[in-house]
Amino acid sequence: MTVQSQTDRTPPDHTPWGLVILLGSLTAMGPVAIDMYLPSLPAIASGLHATPGEAQATVSAFLAGMAVGQLFYGPASDRLGRRPPILFGTVIYVIASIACALAVSPAMLIGGRFVQALGACAGGVVSRAIIRDRFNHSETARVLSLMMLIMGLAPILAPLLGGALLGLGGWRLNFWFMVAFGVAVGLAGLWRLTESRSEETTAHAATETPLQAYWALTREPRLVGYALAGALNGATLFTYIASSPDLLIKTYGISPQAFGWAFGLNAVGIIGSNQVNRYFLRRHTPDQILAKSSLVAVGFGVLLLIAALTGVGERWSVLPLLFLLLSTYGFMQGNTMAGALNVDPRRAGAISAMMGAVSFGTGALASAAAGVLHDGTPRPMAIVMVAALVGSALCMHRLALPKDRGSVPA
């Protein structure tokens, strides 16, 4: 097993499609587990005699597991290499998916979802570190956007497949599919994934504990700015994920089968904006794109709040504005991640973990807040989204991109 040095990276003009597809699939374990069973939430509540709050808690439990698990996998990938944490996490994912498929109570399903997330998050956090091992700052942003093209198929196809499986064999069939998906992706990683951790990262990781690494990272203002800006923007997506079944199916009367199409349309917007981001990166730095897109996101958020509060147009105003708002995710996530990873490449695994943990932790809090404020209208969702987007823009401009420091060089 060879270790790739920091100087022996894939040339910028070469797109390693095999690596992109593999890492995108590993990262997609989380989105598949979130999005596939959303159409089944009402059926799960009925089948397990759960309250709507307990059914929605299965979403929050998964987001919390994604946040907690990444804190362990990131430093582990710096100390042990990139392969072992990914393979270990995949095994946990498969076992927990089996437990979810066999759940006989809401508590068992909530616990299974938490453990399932502990396994699913390994692919995402370590994949980002692998990309930083192989590419520089600007190329990392481009490859992350390209990977979103692969990973972004999950929120489009997963709800559609989940709705079909629900009609074919009930909600448990969704989790049996996740078992098969985890096995397939895990075997692909075992056979095709090579080690990319650099000797510098290996040597540095041996000199500090994970707590020391995280403490050092929290003292980097730019890193904190990137992390919070990306997490708060991403919180809008998690808020939508948690709120969309009730909003679309109950409030707007969209059938569970049609829900997948409506949900997937927003995923198309995210994928499209990621590819537009790749085009913009040919002419602009990631920081320049972040500076503008964070403000555009606030503008869309304010318009959504106005539509939600006034009720003008109802679904015909709320849903298009949601599409535009969520599309800003494609400009923010890859560029904030690339900027953060560039702050200290020696701690790429720990940075990726911290970014992911902050993102999913913020998402869990935001989705929970929308649930507490739930009143059967889009107003709570819009309020949470606007607050998150304003916070994201402030963190971006005050911490990550202060005028006296300039931009991080590519």
C-alpha cells in the first residue's frame, strides 16, 4: 500500500472519473439513507404506532449521528490512513440498516437511525480528505463540485425509488435496499480505493491527539468562518428535508408518489448550481464566488419569507423560491470546504470532520427548530432559513473573508 506525497498529486488537467464516482458513491450513503425513506414517514408512523414527532425524530437522530460520527473518523483517517475508517464505517452502516429494517418500535428505529448515521458519515468525511490529498485549493473546489454531480443523484432518485419500494413492499423494503447499497459500495471501496494520506500528514498526526488537533483548528478564524458559513447555508437544506414531507404532502396535498418528483426537482437545482460553480471557478477564485453567493442566498431567503408570511401565491410562489434558495447550496458547500481544507492541509481529515460535524449539527438544530415552530404552514421553515442565511453571510464576510486578509491563494 503506497502513500502518496503532497507533491505527487493528480494533475489539474486530468479528471479521475473512477475516483470521483467511487468517492461520490461513498459520500452518497448518507443522502440515500436520509432521502429514500422520506415518502415512507407517514407509513412508518402508522406501522410502528408512532406519533408524527417520533417519526420526525428519526430524521433528527440521523442528522445527530452524522454530526457526532465525523468527529471520530476525521482524526482517525489522519492517524490510520484513509481506507480503514471508510471500510469500518461501511460495515456499521450495513449492520444498522438491517436493524432499522427489523425495527418493531419507534425507539428501536430512532436508535438504529443514529447508529446508521455513525457508519454513513465515514464515506463523506474521509472522501473530502482524500480529495484534498490529491488536489490543490482551486482544483479541490472543482472536484468537489464534480463529485456533487454523482452524489447529487441520490436526492433525485432516492425519494422516487423509496416511493416505489413503499408501494411494492412497504417501508421496510427501503432499509433492505440500503443494506444492498452499503454492501455494494463497501466492496467497491475495498477493491478500488488506494491510500492517499501523505507522509507529512502521517508524521504530524502522530504528534497530537484528536482533541489537540480540534483545539488548534478552532483558533483559526478563517476556518471557523468557512465552517459556520457552509453549515448555516446547509441548514436550509436540512430544514427543507425535515419539513418537506409535511409541507408538500399534507399542506399542499401532493401524493407520496409525486413527492419524490417535487423533492428531486430541488436536487436538480443543487446539481446544476454545482456545475455552474465549476464553470465560474475557471475565471474566479472560490472566495470571490462565496462573497457574492452568500448575499444572493440572503436575498432569496427574504423573498421566501415574504411569500410564506403573506401567503401570496401559496405553493406557486413558495416552491419556486425554495428551488432558487436551495440552489445556492451548490455555490457554497464545495467552495467553503475547499477554503477550509486549504487552511491547514496537514489536518485535512480533522478539518473535514469538523466541517461535517458543524454542518450536520447545525442542520439538526435548524430542523428541530422548524419542528418546534410547526404550524402547518411554510412560515416556520422560512423563518429558520432566513435566520440561517443571514448568519451564513455574516460569518463569511466577517471571519472567512475579512478585507484586510484577502483571499486564500489557489
